[in-house]
Amino acid sequence: MKLNPAYETTEVNGHYLLVNTKTDEYFEIDRDTFHLTGHLQDAREKDQERLLFLKDRGIILEDGEQAGKQKRRKGFREITKIKLFSFRISGCFRKGILKRAVESPALPRIIRICSVIGAVLTAASLIYLMFGSSYMRENATADRLIRMLPAVYLLSFLITCFHELGHVLLCRHYCGYVGRCGVMLFFFMPAFYTNTTVAAFAERKQRLEIIMAGVSMQL
């Protein structure tokens, strides 16, 4: 037997969660079910009733069995938030140097230190542009500014990517999982997004850090 590849389990602040990685839906489960999904080789002899319940819902599959298609219920939110495409990013942190980096206890402190340095450099740059750069003021013609637009848009794109990366890193650090990343039409305006709803189970301080991580990484 095996866990359906569309599902993962994680523990957040004493809550045991079963995550559907295709639809980004979270289900709180009890401790016995959490441990059963992690030790399926011994499950047949331990809890047949629980095992049958999970198999009936396609959460556990027999060896060689293929997973069925995942369908997500649609509602009014699908009108205001139309997802164009998304990809699963949590799997990138399962092993190797990325796994060690995101699980490091020093990660939140490193992000905070970098954000302070970034804030100081940003403030210094703005002060220089406003008061110290006569070259910029003398050469800021309309034609020159128009030619700079592609670079401005490119940098804005990169900064937004860093913003989402901040959410990804701290959500994965504190919760052991982060939802899908992608692009959506938010009230018909294109926008990047990262699903960090699993952070609802984290401690209040950790939730605030995950929310602010985007701004910290931008700085």
C-alpha cells in the first residue's frame, strides 16, 4: 500500500493535517491516522476500519493502483480569483541543501537581518536620488524614462518573485508544507500568489512572520 501521491501529511503546532496537493485543501486528522499514513507497511494488522475508510476515499492506494482525477468544488471565489496556472513548490524542499536551508533554525533570523540591511540601503538610495543626484534630475527626460520602462517592469517582476519566495520559505519552515504558487486574475487583474493557508494552524507570532516575509524579502 501507498499514500496517494496527491496527498501529504504534516504536523503544525500540534495539529495533524492531511493536505491535498492538487486542490490545496487541508483536512485535520487525528494522531492515529497521521501515524498510520506514515507506516503503511504495518497498517493491515493494526487498524482495518481506519484503513478501509482511507482507501474508500482514494487517500491510500494499493501497490500498482493509479490515483483518480482530483476535482475542486467551485464557488463565487472562483469568479474573483481565476487561477491561470500554478505549480507545486513544496516538493522542492524535500531533500538536499534546500531542505537543510529551509529547516535551519537560523532562517527567520537571517531573513530579518537581511530585511534591515535592505531597508537601510533603500532609505539611503532614496535620499541620494532626492538630494544628491543632480545627474538624475538633469537627464530625466521623457524619452529616456520611456526607454527605461522594460527594465523597470523586469525589476518589478523579480521583486515580486522575491516577495512570494519569502512567504514560501517561512511557511515551509514553520509548517512543513506550503501550498501551490502561480498566477491568477484577482478581480481580473493579473497577480502572483502563494497559498499559505496552512499557516492558520501555526502560532500567532509565526503567522505574522509568514505574512511579513514577503515584504522582508522584497527589502
